[in-house]
Amino acid sequence: MARYIEASCRLCRRENLKLFLKGDRCYTDKCAFERRSYAPGQHGQRRGGKVSDYGIQLREKQKVKRIYGIFENQFRRYYHKAERQKGITGTNLLILLERRLDNTVYRMGFASSRDQARQLVRHNHFAVNGSKVNIPSYQVKNGDVIEVKGKSQKIPVIQEAMETVVRREIPPWLEVDIEKFRGVVKAFPSREELTMPVNEQLIVELYSK
């Protein structure tokens, strides 16, 4: 399976937005985006000029893909699924991405980044409704109970993540019992609860061409 192996901070600099890809480090003065908030590469500081409508739409799509850590084929499948659902396609797309198990684990505070959450899920550290689930793209449902498995509760990275979750807060569509290492999906998020600086309509326009 393809995966990105270059420096994560380059992605933030390319999108001119802090994507919080490195967890707690992004909140410190070690964050590369804070020190070099221009695009990466030899000509990064000289980039500018007018960007076409297609270029703006493409950048928005790339931004969302990088926030959630997924690649083009999978992202396209999410888009077509969102398109078939009732409601607004762009909103449906963001909700489908938020419902990924790795994202939910991150949002609950059991991991300091989505990348770390993805790795922890793959390594069988979580159970959904009492059953082991190791598929990061698993779509959580209303009422699902997600918990850290017994022995996994002692893993330092999980404990550290739970100590620092106060910096980004747990969204209102989730409920977490930190002492029991358990969270519940109370409802699907509304568009107003998704606070990332994303214009999903640009993505819909891009795929509609």
C-alpha cells in the first residue's frame, strides 16, 4: 500500500495551513510551519501570482486528503459515496471522513495525531462494541462504544495523548470517559461542529467537471 514517507511539515507548508500532523509537537515552538510558513522547495519563497480556479479547487482537495491522511483512489470513493447519499454532497463527504475509526480515535484523545491513531488501530489496540476492529477506515455508527483494550491502556503514547487532549478539546458529537479509556459516538457531527478551515464546495466543483 502506498504511503507518504517524506517530512510531514512539508505538507503544512505547502497548504499554508497548520494541519497538526505531528501531534503535540505542532503546539510547540518546534513546529516547522511556525518557523518557515512558506511553501517548501527551492522556489518556495518566490511562489505567488494568480492561481486558476482549477488550482484553487485542487489545493482544497489536497488539503482535505492530507488532513485525513488518505490517497486519491480512496478519497474519490468517499466522494462518490457522499454523492449518492441524501443531503449536501460536500457535507456528506466531510462526515464520512470524520466517521473513520482512526479519526474518531484521534478526536477522542486516544492518539495525538491521525497518523498515530491509524497505526494504533492497525495494531489491534481498540475494540468497537466489544469486538476487535483493526481497520482504520471502519465507519463508526451512532451509539458505537470505542475502547482501548485492557493491556493497551498502559501504552505510553496513549496515556500521553490523553493527557494533552485538552489542547484541542473533544468534539460535542463524542463522549469520552478518560478513566475507563472508553468513548461513545453520540451522533454524527453536524457541519457547524467541523471547524477545519475547509471549503468542501470547491471539491464538489472539482469532481463535477
